[in-house]
Amino acid sequence: MPYLDPAAGRAREGRQAAAVPNAGNATATAAAGATPTKAEYDALLADVATLRTKVNSLLTALRASGQIAP
């Protein structure tokens, strides 16, 4: 049974992706009132931008290691 061949299994093993550090804690806080202030909005926008960068770094690492298609 070819699927039990250890050499064939090792040949199919994927490479490990490059390390990407964890995302930091969110800096935004809950809005004080019904309408967020500019500062509250900007803090949330900065957090989203940071997470977007982190997700893109993860996708780049996975593509470079061959774990997902380019």
C-alpha cells in the first residue's frame, strides 16, 4: 500500500512557513457615547490596519512555504 510508505510520506511533507509574530493588543476602546469621536475612530482604524498587515504577512509566509497557492 503506497500510502503507508514512510519515504513517500516524508516526500509529501510541507515546509514550515516563516514565523510571523502575534498581533498586539487592540489600542481602541469602546466609544464613550452613541457617536464615536475622531480619536476613537482613528484608534480603531489603526488597529484594523495593523491586523490587515499581519494577515497579509501570514498569507505571504504561507505562499512562500508552498502551503497555499500563490
